[in-house]
Amino acid sequence: MTVEPAATRLRHQVPLVAWLVLVWMLLWGTWSWANLLSGLLVALTVLTLLPLPHVVGGARVRPLPLLVFLGHFVVDLFASGAEVAWQAVRPGGVHRTAIVQVQLRADSDLILTMVAEATSLVPGSLVLDLDREQRVMTLHLLPVRDHDEVERKKAHVLVVERRLVQAFGSAADLAALDGHRRDEVPAS
Amino acid sequence: MSTVSEVVAFACLLAGAALCLTAGLGLVRFPDVLSRMHAGTKPQVLGVLLVMVGAAIRLDGWANAWMLLLVAAFQLLTAPVSAHLISRVAYRRRHVRRDLLLVDEYGGRGHQDERYRGDEPGDAPPERPGRGSAG
């Protein structure tokens, strides 16, 4: 890790401190100045004792696309929950499964993490591996009936990625969604 | 507390409990580790969320609701991570029912696991020994 100026360091730590204070307040459940101050103290202690590397290229939120993503996410959560639950109780046992790889386009730690989290929860898929260098995500798909369905689910992962990039991504990430990047490695 | 919110809370709690039950059923009935992890993430997370919503309606007071919100948020954040780690280890240890796979795009890219057949014990010998070691 490189040594960075104190101002940048501080700016990167502020969201973390805010998040920790928020968690502390939610745990106590009531608002009071004592809670706020003790939360600040705890957050600063935690960040001093257990420093985290800061996340590169985050901290950009567009409210409307975020709402679009959250809306689809909740709907998908119900749909996939119901689907897997049906697979578990249906008399015939599970359908076949598949392991597929998806070439993602966003080049940001934060967005790749969010895509991996979201796809684990949502469209009948589970992240097996994520190659950060080449942005290739390996997924296990549970209910697949035929090859068309495999392709549909792979396409859906890219749709989830697009929604997330539109909500959180930088301009470069947005551009990468449409044009292929120079350094993209073709599947071999 | 009105009757409508009672009914909604009741429905949420019941549906959440039923989903958690199917998650447990899935753990028993699904054929391999990777499939079981599906049962451990999706219906279970949705079930917990519904139980939290039901409880938040049923319990008075914001203090409880905030705590339940926190539980839900951490459930959403942590369930995929643990499922990912377990399934990754399961794949490395070759606890995969390959006969059930319709497509496997992971094996072919010089990955060490390509030399192993399928659902074998973890210390089974590789199919094509001699090309490097797995360790």
C-alpha cells in the first residue's frame, strides 16, 4: 500500500466511520448524543486497530438507477426464492445444474463485489469464482432445463451488472458496458 | 394495532417460516454441495427477511425495527459470501456431481480440477497424473 496524503486518507475513512456509527446507533436503537459520541469513539478505535485498504473508485450513487436496481432486486429475490423452494419440495427432485462463466465488463472492485453478491442472491446462480484480472465470473446455476435457459441466465447476470453500473459506476465503467475494451481477453 | 397489520404480519411470519423450512428440505434433498448452497442462500435469506418484516410489524417501537433492519442487512451481505466460500472449497475438493451438469465451462482453462473425474473422495488420484501437482 502506498502512503497517501492525510486529506485523501481522511476522505476515504469518512464513509466507513459513518457506517460504523450508523450500525452502532441501530444496535442501541435509540438516538442520543451519548450514543453518537460513543459510536464515534468505537468506530475510530476499530479503524485505528484494524485499518482497511480503501475501496478504489466507489462513492458515486445515482438515485434513480439505484431505485430501479433495488426494485428489480426485490422482485428477483422473491422469484428465485420461490423457484429454489419449489425445487426443494417438488416430488421429482432437482433438475440438472450447470457451471458457466460470464465475462463481466465493469472494472471496479466495488462493482464486481456487488455483482457477485447480487447474483448469488438472485437469478438461480451461485458464485464459484471471480477472476479479478480478467473479470470472469464462474457461476453454478441450479434449475436448468436446456441450453436456452443457460443462455438466458447468463444474459440476466449481465443485465444485473448493467443495472449496478448505472447506479454506482463511473463514466469509464458505463462506457465499458457498450464498447469492448482493448485489454479484454477472448475466451479461449 | 389494527387487524390489517396483524394479518399482514401473520402472513409474513408464516411465509418466512415456510421458506426456511424449504431451505432445510433443500439441504437434505439436493444432490450435491453446490446445489445445497442454493438452498442455503435464496429461500433462507428471503425467509429471514419475511420473518423480520413480520416481526417489525408485530413488535411495537422503532428500537426493535432498527435492530431487525440490521439483521436483514447483514443477512443479505453475509449469506452470499459464506455460500461462495463453501462452494468454492467443495469444487476444489471435487464434491461435484458432474453427471448432473448440463454445461461445465470451468474445467477447460488449464484449471487443475480438469484432471479429476467427479464426485470422488478428496484424496482420489488424478485421472492424468504426471502434469504438475495439485498442491
